[in-house]
Amino acid sequence: MARILTLAAQPPAAGAGSARVDVRDAYDLGEIDLGAYAGLAIDAGCDQRLLARHAERLTAWVRAGGRLFANGHLLTGFVEGLPAHRKLDFHSTRDLWLTETGSHPIWDGIDRRDLLFHTGVPGPHTFEDLERVGVAGFYAHAYFVDLPDGAVAITGIGHGALPVDVAYPLGAGEVILHIGNDVMGFTRPGTTAHDLGERVLAHLEQGKADR
């Protein structure tokens, strides 16, 4: 049985998921037995008002040892300890520059420059090529504030290295946050981020399921 649950913003296509990951419509959350899973990934576009209606259950699941990874701008508290966010005032690539600010198994060893640019031009590119043809800001263009006690800021943005990737303990579990598009989409073959998606799955699988 899959040890990871992904809540999708839209009904998943037939055949979505794998032996490791169950992909379910976020609106099915009330029918899902969270205790069957060690890890939970929440897509950036999920209805946070819906999630907030399940905040007590999500918090209890994390406190019991689950690992929750949430993507996107957090507007509503759906698990204990969620920080607020602020928009970033940016005018250049340097305002969006990504910096390693703390250690976490998902991001350790990843050169943040490999996450900085996005381009529709196919094929491998040097960093210098990406500076010329790529666009920054897809990874993040906002930041977290009011981090809970024990939180680790993992990746920072801009001149002040403001936090965009954060993790904090909650009971026996962990909450991991990325304030941008779904982080697994930044898996980049041929770079230090070539296994980013696998890193996310491997870390979530190590959470504690009730059974």
C-alpha cells in the first residue's frame, strides 16, 4: 500500500499515482483515512478553506508522526503553526536570487542556482545561458514571516535571504513548506536538482503511519 498521499487541486486523471503515492482530489479529504499514510503532499492550488475545515484532524495526524509538505501561498491556517506570508517587491534577478540558509534532507546538496531559472527552450543549458534566456521567479516570489518556534529556514530569497522553504517540528511529526509552485516540478535532469522529486518522496515516506 502507498505510504504517501497527494491532495490534488483538481480531480486526478485516471491512472494517476503509483505504488508509492495515492493521488486524490482534495475535496475527498473528509473520506480519507490519514492514519494509513506516513506522508502527505498538498498541491499549491488546493482549496485552503476546505483544508482549514480539517485543521484539527491534520494537526493531530502530524503530531502523531506524519510528515506534511505544503506548497503555495498560505492564506488560511490548516495545520498548527503555519506562518504568514508577504509578497516580495522585486525588480531584477538579484531580488529573486535563491540562497541556501539551512539544512534539510530534501534540499541538502542542491545548488539553489539550479532552481532559479525557468526556460521553455529545450535541452541542457549552462547557468550563463539560463541567465540570458531564462526567467526567474517561478520558484518563489513571496516569503514567510512569523515562523513558529523550532522552524528552520532552508532556502532564502533576495538580498535579505527571506525564507521561502521552511520546516518545523510538530509533535512527533514535521511540517515542510514551500511558498511557490509545486516543488517537485523543479526536478532538473543534469543538475544538482536531478532527484529533487525523489528526495521529497523518500523524506515523506519516513513519517510514521498509524498502521
